[in-house]
Amino acid sequence: MKNPQEQETNILIADLIDLKLLQQLQDSFAEAMGVAAVTVDCNGKTITEASNFCTVCNMIRSTKTGLARCQRCDAEGGRIAHELEKPYAYKCAGGLLDAAAPIIIDGEYVGCILCGQVIPTDEREAFIQDIVERNLPLGLPAEAFEAEVRKMEPLSRERFESAVEMLSLTANNIMQNSAANMAQKQLLKEAQERAALQAALQETQIKALKAQINPHFLFNSLTLLGYTALEEGAPRTEEIAYTLSDLLRYSLRNMSSVVELGEEIEMIDQYLTIQKIRFGDRLNKVINLAPGLTHFEIPCMVLQPLVENAVIHGAEPLMRPVTITVNAYQENGRLTLEVHDDGVGMPPDVVETIESGHFEDDGQSLGIHNVFQRLQSEYGSQFSCHVTSFANLGTRLRLNIDLDSESESSINGEAERESAISQTLGNQINLSHIQINKTTPVNHDNKLLTPLG
């Protein structure tokens, strides 16, 4: 807890002057004038080593009570000097003559140089007796302590006050010059930062302009490719062009927003359609969207990186057929989004990384990592993940989202409405072009399907 008497300042002495230089200045002054000196911050805490401290004060400060008393006295002397805005001489708590020379920058008190530990020539005996009486309660050896007090050389008040004045002028002049230099450096830094921000703004504006031009160019090019393929009688090329155009439009429009699960599933269907054209009979797809989930909102593009990972790492290395299955269902108050392949399988260390959520910053599993970050940001502790994988049997990755009662009720109500429509139209209903099969249940267990072929 902060001491209520402590002061706050935005200027630190250490920022104004090299403390080694300040130490040299302080040491030279103390040696030349025959006094002790130390520099403290605005709260009385020392920031330099003590210079020429006398044995008497070292004995006092060797006790816990004496040290605390001296620190309070130093802070109070600095405070009064600050209020007076000039050096202030006083008798310290230990009974010696001290002075505080305030360091003030732009009207703000940042600390002071304390000097003294002096017995004045004109009151030597009275000071000695007072010093002994004040400090005996600290438990110091009386005879040895008094002997050290009497060894101290007295100093005239006039010489002491002149020394304090000289030290104050010198220290403040150095600090003021340092503060001016620091202000100039700060202005230069701010000017450089403004220039850098201006350059960054211009670059951002250029990128924004490019971002507006590039998608427009790509969409036009893909549309032209589709028309050309149609005219030349190339239906597969036409299908790829239009499907890719839809995928680009979807991702650019929705990347930072939430979408309905039905839209996301439709996008996955389009993505796998393109991949199936590439892989032919080596890739099969199965997509199941359970009733009631079509309009449930999720962050955009959370399934595509997982499906792409299944294609690249699960299917592409194999020459045999691989089936990629995407399931979305609600069960026991939880929404589950599942991507399953019966391909290569994941190494155990990758499975452990995904399960723990502790991804290394090495670029691997970047897509999955981004998906996890977005889902954790959106759902917090309601989100969890489970991975099951075996070599040459494939991988099943489940994203689980705990539903609140309102969401669960909404899904159940939507499912009932879809069921009523289904009974009217038959056993199958097409929502957003994704077939929802009412007669074949989705396999939700943890068993991985054996490879096909």
C-alpha cells in the first residue's frame, strides 16, 4: 500500500542526469567542504551512495529505529525546502545540523541533495550534549558514542550555509540543462513517431485501395473464366470458377463476423467440391447438419481450416480413397462441430498440442490455432476440444460449445419446425443445399472408421 505522505512525480532524477556523474559531483563537494552529502528522491529515498558520512550518523543508522527516523527527517527537510523553493537548514532528528537543497524542474519537486552532519562552532558543547541525549534510547554504547561525537570537527554556520547555497545552484543548473536536453529529445522522438505514423497511414491507405481492387478483379476474372468454360463446353472448369468465386466472396464478406451454421456448412460443401475435382475418386465427402442448427450463429470460417487440414495432411499423402466427414449436431446441452477423416492420422505430439491448446509459435498448426483463439475469445470456458487419432486410421476432431438454456430451447424449437416441414415434404429436406438425412443416424462415438478400399 502506498504511504499517504509519499509524493508522485513524472520526472525522475535518474532520467535527467547520469547517476555516476551526480555521485562524482556529490563526493567532490563533500570532501572539499568537510560535510556529509546524499541525494534523495521526492519521498526521501536515497538514489546515490552517501558521501563522507560521519561515524556518529553511521552508528545511528545502524539501528532500525534510527534509520527510519533519519529517513523521515530527510523527507521532511526536502518537503520544507520544496515549499520554500530554496535551501533549508535545520537540526535533524539525531541532533546535528543538516540542510536540504531542493531540485525543482519546471516547478515540480523531484528530490533534493541533503548535506550536513555538522556541529556548529558557536554551539559546540550544547549540540554534543543534545546529540548524546537524543540517541541513547537507540541502545548505542553510551561512552563510545559520545567519544565519536566529540571527535567531530565543528564548522561555522556561515561556511556551512555558503556551501549549501553553492551546491544547490550547481545541482539545479545541471538538472535544468539536462531537462532541456531531455525535452528536445522527446520532441525529436515525437516528430519521428508522427512521421512513422504518417508513412504507416499512407501504406494502409494503399493496401486498403488494393484490397478493394484485387477482389473486384478476381471476381471479374473468375466470372469471365466461367463464361469462357461454358462457351467452350468445359463444365468442370465452369464449376470450379463459379464455386471458387462464391468461396472468395463468402470469406471476404464475413471473415470478421458471425454467420449462420447453415452458411458455413454450405461453404465447406463448396470447398470439398473443388477438392474432389482435384482428387477424383481418392476423396469422398459426407456432410451432416442436424435439424435445428441451420440458423445457429458461429464465427465465420472456423470449419474450413480444419477441413483443409484433413485434406492436406489426412488425404493428400495417400493413394487410397479417403472420406472426410463433417458433422454438426446438438446433444446433452452441447453443440458439437466435428471433422473426421479416415486418412493418415496425426502424430501424438500434434494431438497433445491441440488438446492442451499450447501451440508453439513456429507456424505449424497455424490455422487450427487461429480457430481455437477465435472460439475461446467468443465462448470462453464454454468452448472445449477433443481429438482422437491413430496412424493410418485417421483423425476425429471435435469442437464443443456448451449451450445456454435459451440457445438450446431455440435449437429444439427450430428442429421441431423443420421436422413438421419434413413430414410434409418427405423424409429428406434440403436446407441451404445441404442434405439432412432423417433416416440414417450420424455416428457420434469415438471409434474411428477403418480405411476404405
